[in-house]
Amino acid sequence: MTDPLYAVLPGDIDDPAAPSGGNTYDRRVLTGLAATREIHEIAVAAPWPYPSKDDEARLAGELRAVPDGATVLMDGLVACATPHVVEAQAGRLRLVVLVHLPLGDETGAAPDLPARERRTLHAVHAVVATSAGAARRLEHLHGLAAGSVHVALPGVDPAPETVGSAAGGRLLCVASVTPRKAQDVLVEALLTLDDLAWECVCVGALDADRDFAAGVLARAGDRVRFPGTRAGAALEACYASADLLVLPSRAETYGMVVTEALARAVPVLGTRVEGVPEAIGRAPDGTVPGGLVPPGDVQSLAGALRRWLTDDGLRRRWRTAARDRRGTLRGWDSTTRRLSEVLHP
């Protein structure tokens, strides 16, 4: 085996009640990396927006105990909020920060979080993002050298192909109900489509921003259901009954639910933000397996949904492209290899 890897992770990484793309990514790549090297995990509770003073102190003590010259992979949720801890160890450890989302983009971000993140990313040996769009944004946002942020795209597991309904009216959104995920925009768009046949299931946590979620549910009406968090077989069943995944996010560095839908040949209607166009990608013939609209634009989203629901030819094209795109998706082994190249060049 190669030298050990130390990994600093959010404390809820394996909590089934708190699923997230970032936690899934971390666990999948660490499982892959463990096949070739010893992994030492340091889990730190990361209550938003900052770890507690006790957790900061524990993180500082854990890093001081890591041998000189060792490589440490740090999840950005922890590292970017604690620049003073990172800076204190940057001279003797090879620190690599994995940024799933700029801290300033998250719901309830404190005003000083971007400045904290900037300090962290300038102090460490390497920065990794989950899409090229996110990497370029981090470089611009924090004054990092062009091309300096590495990219390790998330993988996706193979899945059974979903057979859509003829009318295409079974809509699915998979995301925690927060302002960044923009279910408010989706609901407002759907309210303009009362003359059409459709139903929408919005799967995701309802407690990340309770006030926002309450407002969305109050506006939604009885054709939009919010069953809460789903995982495992329950989430599989949601994808299996979907005609179209809708991801209306205001910010999204990749959107792993996009490729999870495409792995099942379900087309995707998303927003033109950071990594979503990369995640949707193109079929081998260049056709996009879905559509993209501007973020926060109710009218554009409503228009795209109306076209999907009323245009048989559009549905056929998107579905054909989704089936073809399905065969081009990469697995988690590709993600692990890319990250390994950054960690151990």
C-alpha cells in the first residue's frame, strides 16, 4: 500500500437521516481509496455555519497528531469554515480541500464565510471541485490562479432503465427544500400549468430551512407532494416512476441527482448554473438529454415544462438522448482515480 491518507469529514457523513451529495461523494471515494491505502478518518461535527469551539479545538488537536508531510483530504464544509486551523498546519502537512459548494452559496450563509473560505483555499496545497464550472468559479471568486483548481467529477452507479409514461406527466424533484434548491420557483411554474395533466413529487428534507419549506408547501397545492427524505428502495421507486427530473437550483456545483436520473434514462430539466450543464451532458450524437433554463426564472421554467407536457416529439427526443447519454456515464472508480492523482501525484 502507499502512504496513509488522513481524511477530515463532516460528522454526519454516514447519517441516513441527513443524506447529501457531498456526504455520498466523500464516502464513495474514501471507500475506493481504501482499496490501495490506509485511511484514517477524522469526523468533525459541522453545525451550520461553523463548527463549535470544542470541535475546532478537537480538529486542531487531531491535525497536530498527524505525522509531518502526510497528505490530508479535507471536506470543504469543515476546512473552509476554519482557516486558522488550516493555516496553522499548512506548512508541515500536504492539505487538499474538496469543495462541494462555495460556503457563501449555501442557505443561511454568514457574511464572513467567503473570506474564511478564501483564506483556507490560499493556504492549502491543492483544491478540488466537483465540476469544471465550479472550479472556474472558485478561481474567480477567490483569486486563485486560472486552471489551478482540480476537477473530480462525481460518479454514478448503473441502474435499471425507467420506462416513462406516454404523456410525461410524472415529474420528480430530488433535493432538500431550501432556497438554493428553489422549489419555490418550481411551485410557481407549476401553478401556471393547471390546464395540463401532471403530478410532481418533491423528495428531500423539509427541516433544513423550516420557514422556507412551510412557505413552499403552503403555495404548492394538492398536485405537488413533499414526502420528505427518501433513500434506498424508496428513492429507487421515485426514480422508477418518474418521466422527467426537474432541478430548479439557484446554485449547483454539479447535481448528482442529474446523473442518477440519466442512469435510468430519465431526461432532466435543470438550470444553467455552474456544473449542471456538465452533469446533463450530451448523448454521443451531441443531443442534450433534456433542457436548461435560467435560474430563478419562473416563466422560463413554466414554458419548458409546458413544452415537455404538450410536445410528443420533444419528449421522444429527450428520452432518446437520455438513453444514449446513459451509456456514457462514468462510475465512481473514475472519480477515485482522478482524486488519487491529486492526492498522490
